[in-house]
Amino acid sequence: SLLDSTIVVWCKELGDGRLHDCKSVPWVLAGGKSFSLGRYVDFGGAPHQKLLVSICQAMGLDNQTFGDASKGTGPLDGLIV
């Protein structure tokens, strides 16, 4: 169905808007059949580039980097089913 091939990504720009830092930035993924739904996962400060690679791979791409490769390569382990 359409929802099986759709991933909605929501994120906040800053983890703490008062301090203007990018630590602990929340991300919400909805939809898609590639992700196990209904869970909270903490990746311990992994760079968001790894999350974006995971999303690309869930949509059928085979890239290992997204954006600045010096910040992180490859997908997040355990995110994709």
C-alpha cells in the first residue's frame, strides 16, 4: 500500500533551544515497512548522517554516506528490520 512505501520524518532543529545545541535532537519516523514500529530507540549520540543513510537504505538506495562523510558513514545498527 501507499503507507508501506512512505516514511514521514519529523525532527527538531535543536536538542535544547535555550542553549542552541545539537545534542539529543529528537527524531520521529512514521510509516514504512522497513522499520519496527512502536518503539523508542536511543543511539547514544550517533550522528544524524547515519540516520539519514538508514532512511535512504530503507527506501532502496545503497549509499553509505549522506552529507558530510567525516561525521559518520553507514546506517544505524538495529534500525532497519
